[in-house]
Amino acid sequence: MKSSPTPLPDLENREDINRLVHDFYGRVRADDLLGPVFDDIAGVDWDTHIPKIADFWETALFRTGNYKGNPLRPHLLLSLQTTMDREKFQRWLELFFETVDSHFQGENAGHIKRIAADMAEVMQARIASFGG
Ligand code: HEM
């Protein structure tokens, strides 16, 4: 008899978020469209960026409050250096959804994808109103 596939766990804690964020930025850096934006244009310091983003998601999902920052700001600045268009945001979301779905499923997995999609919309609207 064929057994049904083991269901994936939901995102439950910081450790899960760390796993997600590490895997996601690995995919971003390997991507032809987004990799150069992070590594060449923004010159991201990954040792600083990864824990900050993990704080951001931990605060968004579990209300820990350890992210203090302005998530819009770096993207507005980036739009002065490169095009921050729909194609890039769509690729970002595609990679993010793919990463979430390859590790997790459940309420929090659904929630984090909705937050990411909403943030991407808000960022694009703000960038457009900023003139980018
Ligand atoms: C085309 C899509 C995107 C690109 C190219 C991009 C790129 C970047 C870059 C270069 C930084 C600055 C990193 C650093 O030097 O520390 C950054 C920061 C950040 N990004 Fe994005 N990003 C994108 C979409 C998003 C989306 C959709 C979200 C929301 C879920 C997001 C969340 C954040 C947050 C929370 C920060 C840290 C802000 C802070 O400094 O407090 N990004 N992003």
C-alpha cells in the first residue's frame, strides 16, 4: 500500500525562521536577476542582514518586538540605484514562496507568505510615489 507523504511542519519558532531565511537568501544570491542587486549594487553584509531579517519575521509572526527598523527605507534608497520594478518583486516573491513551501506548511506558513506579498505591494506603491 502506498503511504501518503509526511506532512511538512509549520513555522513555529526562531530556529524555523533562521532556516527559512538562510535558505531564501541562498536562492536570492544564486538568482541572475536578484543576486547582483544584493551582492553588487547594495553590497549587502550578510552577517548583519540575515539576523536582522530573522528579527523582522520573528516580530511579524510571533510579535517578539526584536525588529526595530524601517523596512521601507533601504528599498527606496535602492530604487535610486537600480530599477525596483514588478519583475524583481515578482521574482523575490516567487523565491520566497518556493522556499516557504519546501520546508513548511500550515497557518504560519500561509501567514508569512501573505505578509510578504502585502509588503511587496506597499513597497512598490511607495517606490512609485517616490518617483522610482
Ligand atoms: C525586489 C525585491 C527586493 C530587493 C531587491 C530587496 C533588497 C534589499 C536590500 C538590498 C536590503 C538592505 C540590506 C542591507 O544592506 O542590510 C533590504 C533590506 C530589507 N528588506 Fe528587502 N528587498 C526586496 C524585497 C523585500 C520584501 C518584499 C520584503 C518584505 C517582506 C523585504 C524586507 C526587507 C527588510 C525587513 C529589510 C531590512 C530593513 C532594515 O534595514 O531594517 N524586502 N532589502
